[in-house]
Amino acid sequence: MIAFALRLAVGGGREALARLAMIASAVAIGVGLLLSTFAGMNAVERTNQRQVWLDTGAASRTEQAQADPLWWWAHGDYYDGRSLTEVDVAATGPTSPVPPGLTHLPAPGEYYASPALAELIRDTPADQLGDRFPGRLTGTIGDAALASPDSLIAVIGRTPAQIKGAPGARAVTTVAGTRPATCDNACWDNAVRGDAMTLISSVVAGALIFPVLIFIATATRLSAAAREQRYAAMRLVGATPRQVSVLSAVESALAAAVGTAAGFGLYAALRPLVATVPLTGQQRFFLSDLTLGVPQVLGVVVGVPVAAAVAARLALRRVAVSPLGVTRRVTPRPPRAWRLIPLLAGLSELAYFAFVGRRPVTGNGQTAAYLPGFVVVMLGLVIAGPWLTMIVARAVARRTRRPAALIAVRRLADDPKTGFRAVSGLVLALFVTTATVGIIGTINDHRGTLGGDRQTRTVVEAGGDGEAPLAEAVPTRLLTEVRAIQGVRGAAVVHANPDGVGKVVNRRVHPGDPPPEAPALVTCSDLAQAPMVGHCPAGASVTAVDFYAFAALQSHPDLPWPAAPISPAAVAKLPVQLLYVATDGSTAAMEQVRTLLTTAYPRHQARTVDDWGTDAQRALAGWRRLANVVVLTTLPIAGCSLAVSVVAGVSDRRRAFALLRLTGAPLRLLQRVIGLESALPLLAVAALSIGTAFAASAMFLTSQMHYDLVSPGAAYFALVALGLVASLGIIASTLPLLKRVTGPEAARNG
């Protein structure tokens, strides 16, 4: 029976081979994307593990002395908006531990750099970057210690005296092999773990695989009517239901097996591209990290053909029940209103957390709360789609009198499942796109000021924590060198105010800033060189400024600060809290200033507002990239699904259309029927999908972040309009097929 099924599957002429090729292509796309998703998640896990050594400073608290201690101080730096991680080490004996990726510890005056950092140092003027690292570059850090080919990491050799006393420095006896349970700001890896990984995996899997599964199901049903009639004829001449099931299962499994093999080839071709996609908001992957586990490979190799066989069995269940069920072609039973229940259940689950229940605190709780709601809503759209299509078709049927429209809407009202199936992939793609854009756009709107305005971004500041003083005084030579840099517009020395001279009352730069209990003191001549902070009153020589004004993410040039009853000479004797340098915004000027300040004050960071934004928005940028991947992947797949579905509908009804043509129906009328049958459910259910996505996004944002949904920008509406126009174009592109397949021979041979 299996041999006969194989011969039957490939012996049906060009039509059978075309059907097998279409199903195999759909399966290949699905398998390729699924394997790429698995490989990406595996790569994240491997990347996480290679970063653990950077957490050594936090892990050392519970270590037992088993070797010569190694003084360890991990800290951060920046260059042109890119984060650098620096680890200063000082050995105390021959058995001091060596970090991974190094052959030996660097001696004082030596340093190792990652390949990307070494290249950046070579390509950048020394006064902008290289001068921050003492001595000479003695080697590069191996891949075993790097999360990405783009990682910027340096391991710098020091003496114990140079490291002792640095904030967060401590002596360790082993390099961390696992991430500590608690870090207390001493973990310097950028790993994505646990709850975030679960959420990312779920988003990628749900957003990408759902449209792919619909594509596979649509392609599997290609020429379903012809196959149903063929199998029904076999039943009438004595074939048993089991034999028919075997025939249909073998045909679908054969195409799925070929598609699965092709999918592995597609995955191999996609690997270099996937390696460049920062799925988690971090840098690109090493190509070698994109691997597949044996269970994943076996699951795909076995599961996909089995799933295709099951889908074929379900699609042909009418033949198994009764061979006459196909030939009689009775009108299917209309869908019932109960199909709305899953959609309403998913929205109700999200509404509960938005308006009634408490927001989950833990990551696992958030994943368990919100993810099922979105998944159920997506399933609900698919389940409710036929009922909604029927309702819209009946409403249009009561209002139209045109022949093409009447034929189209009557058929949709009689068989809404088939009509909705053609557009189900696009409906899901629109939901995913709208929800993603709505959530990411709202978060950006509320947090987008982290980048500051253009004037504030020109600032480089050393110190800035508001607690530990930068120095007792800033050397005149350093100020002279800073102000001599081309592009520097001025430098302001901000002094501590231990006695609260000229205390500022209720003067907060930003509603979220702490109250200014002890304002900083600045001479008015210095403040004039930093106009983005504010200005002095007329005639004043010293002003009391809220310290947090210098850390504000927006400039406030019109903000007046009160005069302080203290002389400039007395201010000069107070500890320096911050050195604030305004530039013209050029990379060369800002990085030269940063290099000078970092060299002068190695235990303090020199940062710009862009740097604060880099840290705060890294995860958000990752979600934006993930959203782009989802949008750019789901829409083309949904478009392919639409094209295949329209072609399948034309092919299945070619005899009926051929008979209509023979009785005098013009071809243009039939083409309008096909177009309306596809366009009406597309536009109607797309509107519902978009509205549902906005509702689900609004409830998620209200519950999780207490944000109100912000309307997407013009780019979103342009994308949706372009997607709908492209979909209508796909429908139109299939209409010429109607003339070719509805000739007189179709009526004779149908």
C-alpha cells in the first residue's frame, strides 16, 4: 500500500508534482525558520556561559583560599556610544588564577584586548582611545572569553597597590564558572537568562511559527477537492477508510520529508545571516555558536512529517466518514457564535491583570500571566475568523445587488471557513505587527528621553555619582589641556557643598529627581561655560546648583539658580564633585576629553548622556530589532500563504467556473468574484485584528508598566497600508490563472 501511495503521489502528472513542490516549499520555509530559532536560542545560552568570568568580583565573596589571590577590579568605559568592559588584575603569586581566553596574566604595563577592541585601538587616534590603556598591547583575548566577535573587553595588568581601594575591587582566588545568585552591581556580563530567555523564545516561536504553520496547512490543502474526489472514488470501488488514510498520509508525509530536508539546507544558508541578527539586543553571534541539539534535530525530522500526515488525515476526514460526502457537496454547517469564546477569554485574561489583579512581580510570573493571554488571543482570532467572515458576508449580501458581489458574499456566507483560511496568515501577521509596534512605540515614547537632547549630548562628565568626591582639586594643567582640545566650548568645576550654603528649596530639574538637600556650588564664570545647566542671577559670582542638574537627560538653559553667599576663593578650596565639559558634539572632541579625564581619574567614569542612554536602552533596542525581524518575516510568509490559498481555491473550483463560462458568464465577472471572496474577509478581519492588537497592547502596558498606549507613528500606518495593498496585489496577480484553468476541457474532465 505504501509503494502504491508513493507511485500515486508522483504519478499524477505535472499537477501532482507541482502540488508536492508547493507543500515541500512551505515545509522547507517553516523548518528553516524553526531551526534558525532553535539555533539562535542555543547561541544565546552559549554566549551567556562565556561571559560568566566577568562576574568574578561578585562570586569571590564565598570562595575559599586555594591559590595565590588575584586582585580583581572590573569596571566600564565607553567609546562613541559603545560599551567597553575593562578588568584590572594584579597577581600576588605564581598560582594566581588566569581568566579564560588568556595564556597568562598581563604584567603591570601590559594589557590584553579583544580582537574588536584591538582593531578599534589601531584605527582610532591614541588621544581618543589608546591612551586610556597603560603600557603596550601584549596579545588578544581568545573567543572562549568573548560573547561576540564585536565584544570590546580589555584585561589590564596592574600592581596590587594600584587596584586596592578602587570601588568594587577585591582579591579573588578563582575565576567564576557560574553566575552568582546575587551580584550587588558587581556582575559585568550582559547575559540574557531565565525569564527573559523564556519570553524571547516564546515571542519568536509564536510570532514566526504561527504564520508558517498556516502556510504549511494552506499548501497541504492545495488541490484538496481533486484529491478528495479521487479518494472518494477509491472508497466507492471498495477501498477501506484505513487504506485511504494511508494513501493521504503517505502523500503528505512524502512532501513534508522532502521539505524537511530542504529546510535543513535553508537553515545552513541562513546561519550566516542569523549570526548577524542581535535577537536579544546584544551583539552578533559567533557562527560556531549557532548549533542544534540532537533532541531538536530529531524532533524536527520526525515531528514535521508526522504533523503533515496528521493534517492530511484531518483534512480528508469527510472521505473517511462517507465517500458520498464529497460527491454530494452539501453546504457546510455554518460556524457558531461560540467561536468568539477563546478570543474573549484571552482579552479577559489580559484585562484581569490590567484592571483587577495585581501586576506579577517575578519574571516567571509575568511570563505566565501575559504570554498565555496573547497566545489565546492569537488562537481566538483564527477560531473566530470564520464566524466573523460569515457575519460580514451576510451583512454585505443584504445591501448589494451586483452579480459578482452577490456570488462572492453568498459563497462566503455558505462556506466562511474556506474564505477566512485564505487570509488567516495575514490576520495573524497584522496582529503580531500591531501589538509589537504598539508596545515598543509606547515604551520608546516614555523612555526615549534617555538619549537627551542634542545640546546635552555634547557633554562629557567625570564623577557624577553625587557621593564620592572626584578629587580635592582639579589641577590647573588638566583644565588647560581640556580647554585646549579643539571642539571644547567650556569646562565647569562643580564643588561639593557640605554646609548646604545657598540651599535650593523645591528646585528639581526633573520630577523623578531626588530633592536637593545639599546643592552643589559652581562659580558663575564656570557655569557660563555650561549653559545647558542654567544660569546665574545678575551680579552673582557663585551659585548653588542642584547636583542632579548636571546629570539631567535634558538641557535647561533658562533655569535660574540662586546666588550663594560664598566667595570664589572659598569655593575653590572645597572638594570637587564633578568636572563638566561641554563640546561641539564631535566624536573626536568628546573622546579626547574622555581619554584625558579617564587617565587623570582612573577610578571614576567619564560619561556622556548618550552613554547613559546606551545602558538604559540596550534591552529596549533588542526588542526593537526583534520586532523588525518579526515584521519582516511574518508579512512575506503571510503573503505567500494568501497567494497559495487563492490559487488553491481557483484550482478546486475550476470545473464550476468552467461551467459558468460555458453558460455565458464573462471572465471578468468570475475574476471579480475571486477578488471579492479574498478581499472582503481580508479587510474585515484585518480591522478586527488591528483593533484587538491595540486592545491587548493597551492592557499589557497598563498592567505591566502603567503606561497609556501611544498611537503608532505614520510609519506603522504606512506599513499596514502597504501590506494590505500588497495583499490585494497578490490576489490580483492570481486572477489571470482563472482563464487558463477554466477552459472547456476543465468542464469536460472535472
